Amino acid sequence: MRSIAACLISVVLTPVLYAQSNQLPNVDKTLARDIFQQLIETNTTDSIGSTTLAADAMRKRLLDAGFAEADVVVLGPNDRKGNMVARYRGRPGSTLKPVLIIAHIDVVEAKRSDWTTDPFQFVEKDGYFYGRGTQDMKDSDAAVVESFIRMHREGFVPNRDIILALTADEEGGKSNGVDWLLKNHRDLIDSAFALNPDSGGPELEKGRAVSMGVEATEKLYADYRVTATNPGGHSSLPRPDNAIYHVADALGRLEKTTFPLETNEVTRVYFASSAKTEKGQLAEDLTAVSGPVPDAAAAQRLSKDMIYNSLLHTTCVATMMSAGHAPNALPGSAVANVNCRIFPGHSQEEIRQELIRIFADPTLKVQYVTNAGEVLEKGSDRKSMAPPPLEPVVFKPLEATVKLMWPGIPVIAEMETGASDSIYTMDAGIPSYGFSGMGVDRDDDRAHGRDERIRSVDFYNGVEFEYLFLKALTSQ
């Protein structure tokens, strides 16, 4: 998933020398493409697919490359939701805790009738690779696996262990891979920090990289079920307490509600830096919300834009509704789902209580819905984690690698307005940062959409970036 920029990072770099070229060798280009094709053509949707098949295939590739069997395992809660955990052994005797890479291998559903090509066939056409997962995120999965194989072939020994977790159910389902691993096999993935290629990355304008995004914090995801019930009856005898009208009235009040204006350190620095690249009223408004006390009038103008609105507020929106059992009967119940993206520092239960206040209807039931679909009377009271520190051990090699690959572009940290698996690692106390080398053009973001694709040159650049960054990160 791609996210919204929220803070310019300034890191003073000491000179770092790299002997490698940023041109991907042909042997690695072929290997990366083969891995990519294999992943795309393995259906890993929640409905009929299997992440276990993809995990097993990647395990075999690492074993064939010489990794020890004990260092590459596939495990999960059932035979369809397998996760692969691979450990690239570091320098013997190193006291540094491992670095963890979390990368989901499941994909969202795709209908053949919606696509020009078969979404589960890897198609190369007109300089692009097509297929479900080419942007989200089997491109990065392939890049990390290829980098592991390439570094191992070269005899590279990192200064610490590197752990790769290829996981299930980030896109949906009841067996989220990262969450499951943390609860059941924390020892396999415990680490100093986590890297998540499912967010961030080079932003392109007409094929040219203009910035490198890094997720530094994210909003908290929450679903709420809103229910109205009454006796129902025959449609020829309308009741004044129609369940559909009750829920519709509540959603109408939500539609007119804007949650309180908020900023944090990440978003404030982003607004300040963004103001320098804009002009006129927009530049003035961005400056006005970048201080400790953001200007309300400026924020109101900025909030007319969906992106800025999401960066300035908690957002809640109706996403589904169901009611009634027959066209000639009054509904005995009406149910709506309200999806919220909660600004850091608030809890799921806090927002549930706020929804109750907004709806102002004691006859409505407002319940929290877990990621697994369980309906609870209350949400968690635990507030979402504050942004982790921007560790130089991560950002120095990152900026150096970006400078090598795309000279002159800034590195920009992001507040993820959606949600990624980093929420689980951060909740477990593991600082987490999201970025990859896979560039996506601003006008061609097709993740979750029809005819998902990535330019072949951007894929290969992303593979080379992953390799160079991992070596730089673990050579310090």
C-alpha cells in the first residue's frame, strides 16, 4: 500500500563508499524476474489462494541457494496460511540484535472479467509487468528473496542476522501472519527494528523519481458495527421507528462531522517542508499548520483536499450497509459498518465512544469489530504507539543508497493514512520503518485495482536498491 508523506528527514551523512554498480547484473535480473513471475502466478488471495504454496516455493529457492534447512521454515495456523521465516546468519559473536523484514505475500481479490489480462498470469507488455501483486507487494517480495540469494552467493557476511518473514493475511482474512508469528513464535522474529517494504518507496513523476518515502508512523485501523432493531412488520403499515432510517440518520450526522484538528512531530515537519515547494495560499496554509498550534482556518482550507484532511484528522466513514429481508416487509434490523483511521495517540474504544456521542441515538448499538471479524461490545483502551525515533543506523545507509540510485531526491518520512503490518510490530515494541525501492508514478497507482502493473525498469531498480541497502545497512 502506498501512503502519504509526512516529514522531511535531515541526516548528516559521513562519506560511504560503495564498490557496487547500481546496474543489476543479468544473472540477477533473470533470477529476480523468475521469482517475481513465480509469485504472481501463485494465487494467494484469501478466498481460494494459498500463501503456503508461495512460502514453500520461496523456501525451496533459498535452500537450493545453500541456506541451512533449520534457518528457513514455513509455519502457520493452517495449511493455507503459511508464513516463511528465513534467517540470514550474520557475523559469529555479533552482539547486535537482528533486523527483521516483514513482507506479505497475500494479495487482494481480482476478477478476470475486470482485467485486460489474466490477473494471475505474469504478463510483460510495452515495458510493464502486469499481474495481481505487481505493485502490492510481490515486487518487493521478489526483491528481498533475490537479494538474500545474491548476497549468499557472494559470500557476504552481515554484521547481524537478517530475518525475512513472508507473511499471510495482510490484505484480509483471519490469520494475519505478522500478528500470528508475534503471538506464537516471537523468538523467530524478535529484532532490534523492523523494515516493511509495503509502504513508502520512490515517488515518480512521468517516470522520474522526485522523492523517497519512508513510513515513520501510521494511523490505527478500526471497524465499528452500527445496528438498529425493531419489530418490523408489513410494508403497508409503516412504522415511525424504521431501522433503516435510524441508521441512515446516524450516518448523516457522521457525514457532517469533522474530527478534531491534530498534528504530531512527523506531520508538522512535513507541512513545513512541503510549504517550501508550493506557492500562494497553499504554501501559506501549509506553513500555518506546521507550528505547535496549527491555524484552524488554514486547516479547514487544507481539509478540502482528501490527502491533507486525512493527515490532519481522525477519519470515520460508512463503508457497508445491510437491512431487510423482503421488498414488502419493514426491516427488523439495519446494520452499517463504519471504518475509522485513528490519529496516533487515541484508542479504538475512545473513538467508539465518540461515535456514540455523534450518533446521539440511545437505541443504536455501536460495537467494535476485530480484524478477524469478531464483534465486541468495546474496543481496546490501549492508545496507538507514538512515532519511533528516526534511527541513524537505518537512515544513514538509506540516504546513502538513495543518493547512489537517485541522486538529488529527498528522503521523506510518512504518516501512513491507511494501515500495514507495521502496526503489529510497533505494538509489540519493535520500531518499524516502511520503504522499498519500487517506484510508482503518481498517475499510475494501481494497487488493489484493475490491470495492476509496474514498469520493468522500476522493478529492476527496486531489486538493486534492496540489495545495495541491505549490504549498506549490515556493513556498518
